Amino acid sequence: YSIKPISFFALNQGTKFKIKKHKIWENNMDETLNIREITNAYLLYNGLTVSYMSRATRIPNSTLRDWLNGKINISTKNLSKVKQFLKGDFLLDVSAIINELLLQKEIAEDDNRTD
């Protein structure tokens, strides 16, 4: 039994993942995961909040919470933002942060200079 990786671009709200559980855990029972479950787990395992995801993706907090709780479906545009978020597209890597800090420091130094 093998599982082929699935790109997040192939996901839809109803997409299910078939995962074969390990014998030790659940006697080889199959489990399905959807993008809502994956998103909730992603937030949990990375110590992120729904509020943070809402700010990063610009999806209204209430819309995101209702979607994550299974109360509503979200638009294709917002679903695309969720996929980007799960890929890490909304996070800055350390080099971008260092560049921003250096730029801020340079601007502060320029403001403090008296010519």
C-alpha cells in the first residue's frame, strides 16, 4: 500500500485524504482527512491562532472560524488563500526579517543625523 503525495493545489473543500493507519494504532483502519482538519491541525501543531491566520490571509475571522467549524463553505478565492497559508506563503523567512530589521535601523540612523 502506498500513498501518493497530493499537492495543495489539487485540494477542494470536499477533498478527502485516504490514510492507512499504522497497525499499532488502529488495527489498519482507514481514516479520511479533509482540508478543514488539516488546517486545524496545522494551526495547532505550529502554535498559530485562527486570528493570526485571519490577519495573514485577510479572510474575515468569523468566516474562517465558521469554515473551520464546518458551519459554512468558503469562496474559491479564500480557499486559495488557505492553501497558500498551509504552504507557508504568508510566513517570512529569517533573511527577510533580518533585511527588514536592518532597513529599519538604517532609517532610524538617517532620521537621527543632523546635517
